[in-house]
Amino acid sequence: MEKEVNLQQEIDLIKERNSRVELDKKWETSWTRRLCICFLTYFVVVLYTFIISKVSNIWLSSLVPVIGFTLSTLSLKFVRKLWEKSLKNK
């Protein structure tokens, strides 16, 4: 009887963990997360550019690193799929 209880507890723990992992996956691929990262990156770059230089159009020039970062996060899906495929082939 005790083994059944322990087994059920283990199953419940695994289900709870799986729910957390699924939620983490959804967050990692969500547009909310991507947009937050873009906005935060943009404002950090604007602040940094404003402090260190007298760039004529800080708002426009600060878009360059944000766009680069965003493109890199989008392309990483492709890189990750290649990486996963190479792991399966080993």
C-alpha cells in the first residue's frame, strides 16, 4: 500500500514538473517575451548612447542593435533545430 502512495506522489511530482516545463517553453517562444526584450534593449541602448555621445538621432540609431538582437533570436530557432538534429544523429 505504501508503494502505491509513493508511486502516486512521484507521478504527481512529474506532472507538476512537466507543467512548469511546458509553461517555460511557452514563455521562451512568446511574443510578449520577445517584445519586452526588444523594448528593454532599445531603452538601454538609447540611455547608453545619450550618455556617451552626441549622436544626432539617438532614437533612430538605437534601433540598430535592437533589430540585430531580434533577428538573432528569430534565427536561433533554425540553429537550434540543426543542433537537435546533429544530436539525434550521434
